[in-house]
Amino acid sequence: MRLRWPSPLPSSLPFRSGAVALALGLSFTVAPPSFADRDGVNHRPQASAGTTVSGRVDPAAVDGTPAFGWLPRDTDANEVQSAYQLVVRDGRGRTVWDSGKVPGARQSWVPYAGEGLVAGAKYQWTVRTWDRRGDVSPYARPATFGTGLADGDWSGAQWIRRPATGNDADNQWTAARKVMRLSAGRTAP
């Protein structure tokens, strides 16, 4: 005699689960890819954000060749940057480098490739991007960076220290300190 265990699932469940899977599959097939693309129109990219130079925001002293970075922004789903343009200006507003339209998705550690930068000077830069359909974004909010001093710019510089005379003439170090009096008042628990 063969024993039969009662099935915990109703006999109509395989049909129901198949119908649900088919309905979900069809809905993903005919559904629009994203909310932004529902109207079928390509939206112009927005101005880039998160601008950095050598990994820092508005650095005061960049040593060596500056490397630029930004975050492209676009409301269209699955959009990518297809090109960029970097513009760097000096303190007088004169353009020292315009990369022109550069094809590619690169958006970090893009090296400066313009004329030589002046040591100890401040510069302003911006970027704009293109999407895969060729629409261009507005320029990003201008960001700044400064260049560090070159080795020759330190001539005449001296360490800040007190004159060492008398008994401490051999001690060239200065200890900076401030004496503070603390009251015996209330302390934190």
C-alpha cells in the first residue's frame, strides 16, 4: 500500500505563479525605461557638480600638474558623458587653457595640459559635458585652485624662531606655551 501525503500547495498554484511571472515579464518589457524618458525626449545634461583639483575642493596650493575631476549630471536614465571641455583662467580672467571638446567618459584626474602655470598664483576653472546624444550641459559653477611655491621662491625665507643667546645659544628650538590657571570649580560628571 502506497501512502500519499497531502500537498501543502493548492493544485491551481503552478498555474497562478506562471500567470504572475508572465504578467511581470510583459510589464517589464513594455514599461518605459525610466520616469525621465516617459516623454521620449532627451533632456539636456545639467551642469557638473563635485569639482575637484588633485582630489581636493578649491585647494590653495597644488604642487605639480593639477588634475581635474567632476561629477556629470543628467536626468535621463542610463546616460553617460560622451565628451567634456575644460577651461582654466588666470587671476586676470585670461584663458590659459581651453581643452576644446574632448571625446570620452573620463571625469577624474584629468591632467592640465595648457601653458605653464605661474607659481603662487590663483586660477579659476570650469567644465561642461556632452551626453551620448550630443546635447551639451551648461558650464559648471567656477571652481578655484592655487599653485604652490617653486623651490626658487623660498630664497630669503627663514625659520620663525627666537634668537638663541647666552646659556641657551646651542638650543635652536623654541617652545611655544601658554600658562593657564584653572579654578577648583565645578567639574563635569
